[in-house]
Amino acid sequence: MPDEGITRYRPTKLLFAVLLVVIVCGVYGNSLHNGFVWDDHEIIVDNPVNKDWSNIGTVFSQPDDLMRGAGVSAPFYRPVNRLSYLVDYQLYGLKPLGYHAENILLHLAVVCCLYLLALRLFGAPTPAFAAALLFGIHPINAETVNLVSARNNLLAALFVFLSFFAFNRASRTGQKVFFLVSGVFFFLGLLCKETALMLLPFLFVYDFPTLGALRGRLWDRLVSTLPLIFFAGVYLVLRSGVLTGSSETSLDFDRLGHRMLQNLFVVPRYLENLLLPLRLSVDYQVPSELRTADWWLAPVWCLVVAGIVLLWRTGRPVTRGGLVWCAINLFPVANIIPIPSAPLADRFMYLPLLGLCLVVIDQGLRYSKRPRKLALGAGAILTIFLVTLTVRRNLDWVDDSSLFASAIKVAPNSTWGYYNLGVVLLDKQDLAGATQAFSAALRVDPLHSGSLFQLASIQINAQSYQEAERYLRLALQGDSGNVEALFNLAMLLEKLDRGREALPLYEAFLAKASAKYESLLPKVRSRIALLHKKYD
């Protein structure tokens, strides 16, 4: 990495740094007044751990176990990320403005880190500014910045950069202490999100243009990465100890082939979101199996493979390094290990995009002999296009209603979007709007259990018990494991003096209920005992 990019062009370098701050803050300025949305409610708003300093031990000794309300256990160990919410609560309470401002500043810090890295790689401020700007304003990052509970990606990226910079300084200057500093930053990154682990394999290959060079310096690189290997081991021991007993996601080899087939769809969709980000969403419709209608995937994959080969054959070190970085950081989100939240999400591209931005600008330098005005004009048009899309995308994250409505706009057959929009409207006491949303979900999937359950609840409140019973039985037909439907149907039948029919439903609830419903178990056991006494 040439040092001239740090020392030369000082006024221009500082001017571009200021421009980055102004543009990135301006692009995300309209998100400051957004509220908490989606997973923010469970992870931040309704999480008692965040609200008292006495819980700091809990942050480091217990896992996050999310999505229990959806019947899914998704344990994570990300204590530094959780610690940031604990600090935020002491500073801002539950006022979302402070949380959003912090996310914007963290994103800006990552953008500045990419700028510093690109200065060393390109040796000049203009391409470094272009790479950092492209990353800073790309709309695919709007989810990571706007969703407060996606902060783990921002923190992990920041600590990965700091670790990389410290490692590079130790390698260049021979100051061994910076290898230790690199390990500490690496450890902090792991405590934010486990995907920071991918820095370690990258450090083995990032500056080796050929396999021969790798063989010649492998021992030196192994020694220099020992602090990172040590801290990775400490992290894995901590993580294993905390998650012991949790239903941690396994490899699930029986479904591995199925998930790899899904990737045939997922990767091209990521490519679309990067190149033409007009259909960004929080709910992507990933087909469970490939169909004849997906014939277009074959030529797209041919173009992807051909493009990668051609880029690699240019022999440009920055391009190769960017491709390697992207590939390594795509690995954890490539569905080899099942991802409980979603097989495809914009926030998963935050780290890979860092490398792709370097590739794009490095390839642009190949055509630097083109007329300067033409290059500036094209850059300006692209910047305006991306800024406009990102500013508009921020508005989708204003509240839950706008977020789920945006998912429906992108995918009109999204039962997930209709259902969640219906729940939001129900919380706002908009019964007509909620009924319309749940009914729209049923037009797509007539046995959508969640929507049927919610419609049954509306009918119970309206004392339309016969219609409520019909909805609840359909909900159980769609999902026999819907324990809330079991409980409500049992209660309804008992209310209608049909206790014999209610009894097996209570017993089924007792057998299937998770820890989430622990408070209901004494009541259910009491009802079972009374019904047995009455009918036996």
C-alpha cells in the first residue's frame, strides 16, 4: 500500500473528507425523525435488560434469544452491540432520535475508514473519495443505518477496519505491539457480530498475488496473526459457554442442498439490488424450489461467473483484493448455516459491499484516459441517482406501517407484509384496516395461520363466536403448532359450554407450548383439572 496517498494532496484529501461528512449526513438526515421499527421493538424498546446498569453482567453472560414470538429460537452472542443499547438508554431513554443519530455517525465512521484505506490503495484522493462516496450513499445500506437493531453490522465493520489498520501498521513498521492492538479490535468486532471472524482468513491472502508468494510467507503471516487467532479462540469459548443449552442454529446438512439451490436465486437478487436498487425490501420472496419460470437464472449466472473471471484476469491488485474481500464476507450469509431471520437481507451486504466499491472504482481507473468531463458527468448522474433512492428509502423506515407497506409495494403477494401491517393497524385500533390487511394475506394464502388467528380475535371481540371458531379451526389447519390458536379455541369452546371439545385442545396446548407461554401454564392446568372433574 503506498503511503503517498496519506501524505500528498493534503488540501484535496481534507476537502474530500469534509465532503464525505456533509453528503453522508445529508443523505441520512431525513431518517433522524424515524421511530423504532420491526425488530427494534423486541431488541430495544421492550427489552428490560437495556434499561438498568445492573444488567451489564447479563449482557455479557446471557445470549440474545430473538424471534421467540414467531416460534423460532435464534440465539446470538453479541454483547458489545447489546452494551451500546444499554448506554443509549441512559443517554436518550427511548427517544429514537439519539439512536438514529448514533447509527448515522457509525456509518459515517465506516465510510471514513474506507476512504483512508482507499487513499493507501489508490495513492490519490479522487478515486478514494469516489469509493467511499459510493459506499456511503448506496441505498442497499439504508436498512443497516435506519434499523437501529442492525447496528451490529456497523460496529463490526468499524472494529474490523480498526483491526486491519493496526495489523497493517505492525506489518509495515515492525512495531509488534500493533499486532496485539489489532487482536483487541478484532475481539471487539466479534463481540458485535460473529461475521467479523472473516477478517482472519482475509489477512492470510489479501496481499499475496500468487500462491507461490503465499507459500513463501505463510509462516510469517501465521505468526503475525497469532494475537487474532488467540482472541478468536477466546471469543469462541465464551460464545460456546453462553449459548450452551440454547437451541443454537446447526448446520442442518439434510437441508444444505436445498439452501444451496436457494442461493441460485439469492445471489442474482443481491446483484440486482447493487446494480439497480429499485426493488429494495425487508421481505424478499425467495422461492422454496426452482421453477421453469426461473430460466433466466442460468444466463445471469453465466454473466456473473464470466464477469468475475474477466475482473480477476485484469491482474489489478485492488480489484483482486476487493473480490476476495467480497467473497470471504459473503460466505457467512450464503445459507450454508441456516439464517433464522431470512435467507436474503440488505443488511447482509454491508461488509461485502466495501470490497465491491473498491472494485468498481479500480475498474473505472482503467478508463481514466477518457474525457474528464464525461467521467465527471457520469459520476454526478450516478451520485444524484443513488442519493435520491436512499433519501426515498429512508422514508420507508419512518414507522412500522410505512415499512410493511413498502414491502407489499415491492412484492404484492407478500403474506408477511400484509400480516405485519395488519398487526400494526390492529394495535392502532384500526379494525377495518387490519381486517383488510389480514384478508389480503388470505387471498394469497387461504390457510395463513397468523392472519386467520388475528381475524378470529377480531370476531371474538365483536362477539361473532361462530365466525371466530371457523377462523381458529382454519388457523390450526394451516399450522397445527399454532399454540395461541389452540388456547383461544379452547377458551371459546368452553365459553360456549362445549367443555368436552375444549379439553383436548388445552392438553395439546400444554404439550406444545414453549417457555414464552409459561405464565399461562398454571391456568391451563387448572382448566384441564376442572374439566376432567366435570366430565370424567
